[in-house]
Amino acid sequence: MVRAVSASHLRAIDEKLVGFRTRNDFSEIHSTKTQGVFAARDWIVAQFQKIAATTGGRMTVRLDTYVQPKLKFTPRAVTESSVIATLRGSEPGRIYVMSSHYDDCNGNCTDGLGVAPGADDNGSGTSAVLEAARVMAATHFRGTIIFACFDGEELGLWGSAHFAKEMAAKHAPILADLNNDIVGNSKTHTGRSVFHTLRIFSEALPVGAKRRLVNLLGTENDSPSRELARFIVSTDKLYLPHLHIQEIFRADRFLRGGDQESFQDAGYPAIRFTEASEVFEHQHQNVRVQNGIQYGDLPQYIDPRYLAQSTRANVAALATLALGPAAPTHVHIVLAHLGYTTTLRWHRSADAAGYEVLWRKTDAATWQHVRAVGNVTTITLPISYDDDLFAVRSVDASGLRSVGVFPTPVRK
Ligand SMILES: [Zn+2]
């Protein structure tokens, strides 16, 4: 699946998306068959339907459409319409999302008429989602995969918030969202290549984190979203050894946001992928040349090989999540009395052939040690829980691993 990702397909998808002239949210009433946000939406639906036709009914495609009321900074109410393609897996209780937003923006995010190419923000992410769906559709997964192209990101994460809230209200078991936003450019603003780096963002504290407990247990660097990020980094090393995924311990770029936050706000683990170095002359700009500088989010600034690499980073992680074993549940540190060892206990996951314990010093960013402990559900290690952090993950018969689960304390 990783190998099947095609740079030329990605280029063609991205250029097609740019060809709709604008995908601004407020172009919805101006949309024709070939121009505007809903022309783009209908084309995305048609691409997913072509893929779905090859899956023997396992993939279904729908729209998540609603009216976003007028806000202080918007000119009027506006219809938002996200595209949701669901590839059904064999096991209930496990949903993994790969997402992007397909709406875009020039220098004015409520300009429904002006040109807004959006090649990188976020034609790139949307191309990645469509290409991942194409290369993954033939595989029968344990988990269900949702390929989502959201509308309404640019003005306030509207489409993703609508979707994530609805899923949370239905108690849908979403175990991960891999959000892709600006993943197609391989150069810094000075033209230096940063081809081999991709950034991954994850929040520090999940919904409901309590200050006293965070301080007491030292969980400030181990939210479920952050364990997901660590899982992705370690998994992708196996498939893309030349790619360095830079972990940014932030929900998003400084003071900015993205659709992964809608999932986090709904209580779901989520991360954001973004290229190593954004070029601000090419984002949210009217297309123009000023003082000899070309502004605008144009397709010539997309590196299809880099976009293919970003797509592969998603495919490797998403396929491992959905094919691999479910993570252990009820993972606890058992505190019988003060001691010099750490006892961990968990519930078996149906697909696991065994388990591994991960640990690290509290000042280490990523897991430093791993120990295979066999097919048991409790283990005592000669390591003090005062100085180290732990997680437990499942391993299946083919060697696929789950996300590590951070334990909570229990007495006995
Ligand atoms: Zn964006």
C-alpha cells in the first residue's frame, strides 16, 4: 500500500482541485459544474464513488451537510458540506479517521468570488486523503477507516467540529484522527530543501484533564493524542527510513489551529501532519506579483514527491492501526504498597499474541525502552514508578503493534 502511492496521481488530483478556481466557503452559492467549492465537493464525491465501486460494498460515501449560521465576522449564513467515505472493517468498536479540509481561502476568507487556488492549503491534504483511499481500498481491515474531506475549516473548523460532535453524540469509537493540512511543499521560504522532514502536532492535555492529577501522576506529556503521535513516528520509521517526523509538542502551530482539534475537543485522540516549513507568501494570499515576489497558493510550489511521502506516512500508520491488534484496555499501575518495583496490569485485546511494556525517564521525549513480556496480563518490572513513565501495547501474530496505552493507578 505504501509503495502504491503515486506522485503523479497526487499531482493530477491537486491540479484538478486548483482548477475549480476557488473553494472558498462563500463560493457555494456561485458554484457551477466546474467552478466553486461545491463543484470541487461533487468531484471529490465522484472520486470516492469510483473507489467505492471496487470494494464490494465495503466503502460507502456520504455528505455531512448543514447550515452554519451567520457570525459576527461572516456576511451571512452559509451551507457547509463535508465528504465522508467509510471503509468498513471486520471488527466493531474501532474507527480510524484520515482527514483534510478541501475548502480554501485567498487573502480574504469570506471572498466567494476571487481566485483562491489552495494548492497546498489544502489541496495537498485532500489529494493525500483521496490517494490513500485509492491504495487502501482493496485491503480488508479489522478496523473501519473513515476518509474525510471537511468543508468550513478556514473560518473556524466548522465542518470537522460538526462531524466530530455528531460522532461523539453517537459514542462512535474513534481511536485516531490523522489530519493533513499543508503537506505538499518541500522547501523553506529561502528555497532550502527540507524534503526529509514532516511535522506532527499533538495536544498536551486531553479534555477533562485535572491540574491536581496531571501534577500528581506526571501525565503532561502523555495524552492519548501524544501516544498516537509517538506510535506514528515509530511505525513510519519501519516503512520510510529516510523520513524524519519532527514531533511538535503542541496542539498546532503557535496560536493557530486545525481540524484535529475538533476531534480532540470531542474527546478523540488526533494529530496534525504539516510540512516541515510553511511558506507564508503562498498561504491565504491573493495571487499577484509584488516587488518581484510571486504570492498565492499555486500548484508550482507543490513537490509531488514530497506530497507522496506525506501520503505514505499516513498510509503506513493508518494501515498498521486498522490491520493490527487492538490496544490493551484497563491498563493500570497497581499500587499495593510503596516499593521499588512497578506492577502493570491490563485486559487482553482480542487480536493480541502478546504485549510489550514501554518506558522512559520523565524528562525523555520518547520511549527509551521496550520489553516483550509474552501473552500475560500483568508484569512486575524492577523499575521505580517514581522516576519512569510506562505504557503497554499489543503485538499480534504478524508483529504489528498497537498504540501504547498510558496506565492509570489502581490500589490492588
Ligand atoms: Zn489549512
